[in-house]
Amino acid sequence: MSILYLLIPLSLILLGLAVWAFFWAVKHDQFEDLEGPAHRILFDDDDNDLPPEQRAERKNRAKPPRDQEPPP
């Protein structure tokens, strides 16, 4: 019976930590976009999977050379 004197305050402290963590997550927009990461995994745009040569080639193709940019 005396263990309840320890377990009840301990459980209340843990409950308080869980409530604090939930409100912290809500305040810092952790629940803002719930579907984005689920859809993002379907696209294969991860450059980290490519070897360094192909990664550099993809970067060069993405940006046009400075002398071929259209005038402003």
C-alpha cells in the first residue's frame, strides 16, 4: 500500500510531461502537415542515392549557364 505514495505522484509527473510535450508539439507546428511526408516518400527525387558524378551532372543540368540566361 505504501508504494502508492510513490506511484501516484510519479504517474502524475509523467502525465504532466506528456501533456507538456503535446502542447509543445502543437505550438511548434509538428502536426501542421500530416499527409506531406506520406506522399513525399513515393517520389524518387533523393539525390543522396546518386553517385557524386551524377549528382554534379544533375546540378549542372538544372541551372542554365550564365551566358545563356535570357536578358532581364
